[in-house]
Amino acid sequence: MTTAFAVTWDYRCPFARIGHQHVLAGLRDGADWDVRFVPFSLGQMHVEEGQPDVWDDPEKETGLLALQVGTVVRDQFPEQFPAVHLGLFDARHVESLDLRDRDVLTRVLDANDVTSAAVFDEIAGGGPLDVVRKEHEAAVAENNVWGVPTFVQDDRAVFVRLMNSPVDDADGRCVVDRVLDLLDWTDLNEFKAASIPR
């Protein structure tokens, strides 16, 4: 039976990168999952009371352009989304590149057979910003989401911080299945390591 769940992302978070690596590895391994990838602005979560929302001045928000790029690819180029999604995470966390730089975003898009001009034209029209805002606000209103990656299934939402990238696709599938099993266990409210052996 197909397992449906959602998972939030913001490309600036290293733990979102690891979580999404696991999800995409599991999908490559053939997991019977119906995954909804939800853009989520960490910048909006840090807006102080009385200050304007990031949606009101998107040029000032460091993560919003990349979120829009990812959302356009998710919605209009779904076959390329996994590779672009990982490419954007890697540009930030492996190459330490600035995701506000259109040249960086263009390079990731072009490397994965997505026409960057089409993506940026869509963004210029304002639609992707509206989608990111609506999905972010829905995650907050419906599931009290406050961070990434948050896994959401039915009316349960759990922020998950995985420490290591998957060693292979089967490992990614196994790890996400564990997360989903814990998500299904409604008696568990919090399970947090006091320290992490390294």
C-alpha cells in the first residue's frame, strides 16, 4: 500500500539536505511512497513581530529565490526535480555557493536539462512566490510546522534531524521508513538525544 507524506525544505538547512537525500534515495530504491515536497521559508520564521513578511520584499530574503526555482521545477519539470533539488542543496552545502546568485541557479538548472530562462520567466511573473507563500503558510496553519525538514503524515508533523547522508539508496529507504514508523506511533511526543557520540 502506498504511503503518502509530505516533507518541508529550505535549501539553506544542512539537515534538510540530509533528510531529502534519504527521501530521494528511498524513491530511487523503489519505495512505495507518494511524497509531496513542500517549500518552507526559514527566513519567514525568523521575522520579528511588527516587521514585514519576507513575501513583501523577496529580494532581501536570502533563501527565497532558490525556493522559487525548486518549486517551479517541482511543478513544471517533475522528472528533473530530484536532480535539481539535490543540485541546489549541493551548491549551497558542498560548494558553499550563494543561492541568491542567478548564475549559480542557472548552472544547476542547465546541468539537469531545465531551461533556466523558462524558470526565471515564471518567477518574474510572481506565481512561484505565491505558491511558496501559500504552501509555507498552510504548513504553519495546518500542522504548526516551524522548521525543516518536517515530515507530515495525516495530522502528524515531526521535525527530523538526521546526522548522516545515506550510504546507498536502500539505506535511504530504510531510514525514512523508520521515520515514518515513528511518525505513526502517536504515544511518542519527543525523542531527543542529550548528546551525540562522534
